[in-house]
Amino acid sequence: MKLSQEREWLRSHIEAVWSLRIPPLERDQVEILYAKRLPPWQLFYAQLLDTATVIEVWHPDIAEEAREQLREQAHEALATSHPMPAVLTREVACTQQAAPQLDLATARSLARVLDEEDRALLHAFEPGSVEYYLEAHRQPLIGVIVDGRLLSVAHSSRRTETACELGIETLPLARRKGYALAATVLWSALVAQEGLLPLYSAMLENLPSRRLAAAAGFREFMHAVLIQKGR
């Protein structure tokens, strides 16, 4: 059975964000196979937008008799636009499926790769973050610098053998000026050059982040509800 592209994207997203392993999504209900540390959720309930298929990824500690109630709770949360209680979070995941609104040449004129020589800029951007950003698995690390000041940083917040998940931060004074878009476009291009899948995710309610994703050519392939544990 050849898995659909969306199922492969979903597996890459979950494994990258949560540093775990799940089976190939040949079935609509699976359990976590392995994790360095188990995630804080009981259920990752994802709807694939192209087919409306629902995929359930379960924490292995959740008993079968408890699952139907959690499943119904997730289904209702995904169907409403109302604010969620703290035990629930909703997210979207995207892959780059269209041409960005900003071409790569223009992105390169605004953003560049950051390295060890940019420690002072990174410290000024986010004190205490330098070692985090310069870790090898955060590459590619991209910045937008204007008048000697670092204003936006894109990096690989998670990396696996097949995919990288974007992390993007922009100073409040520099938002809505195209800097985050330039950093995202260049980051995505460099990830793709490595033969890896660029992934972008955001909270469902985070409309500015979703608009940035769309401008960078990313399209949503999944909406999900995560039911947290221990609350």
C-alpha cells in the first residue's frame, strides 16, 4: 500500500515536533512506538484536509476504554471556532506547495545565513539564545539585519532525517515589513536543497503566522487537536 503524501507529511511533522517515532500511517489509529520523552498529550487527532481523513495518534498509556470519550472531545473541538480550554490545543501544519510571494533573489538581498561571527547580533536579538541558535541541528540559521541590528531569525526548531520544522522570530518593531517572509523563504530554499521537507506549523488561532506561511508558499494539509495529559 502506497501511503498518501499527506499521511507521510503528517508523520514527518509529528516525529519532528515531538522527537518520537510512530508507525507508517497505513491505518487511521496508531500508537507512539518510541520517544526519548513521551509527549504531554493523550491524543493527537488530525484531519487531513485533502481527503477529510482523521488520523489518531495515541499516547501508549491511554486505555482503550478511555479513548472513545477523548475521540469525541477532539472531534467537537475541531468542529468549533470557540476558544479552547487549557487542556486542548489546535494546530495547523503546512508544506511548501506554491511559489512564495517573494522571489528567492529578493529574499537573499534581505536575509543571509548567520554563523559564529554573528554571536553579538544574536545576543542582542535574544539574550541567552546564542548557543541554542548555533547548534548544528538548528541549521540553516537565517537572519535579516538592518542598520547593524538583527531583526528576524529563521531556524530549524526541529530536525529529523527527512524534515525540518521552521522556527521564526521577529522583533515587534520589525513586523509586517517583509523581513519574516524573506527569512522564511530563504530558510525553506536551503532546507529543500538538503533534500529535506520544510515544514511550518502554527496554532489554529494564530492568524498572522498562518498568513506568513501562505505568503511563503506553504499550504495547510492538516488541522489537529491535541488533548493534553495531567490537567
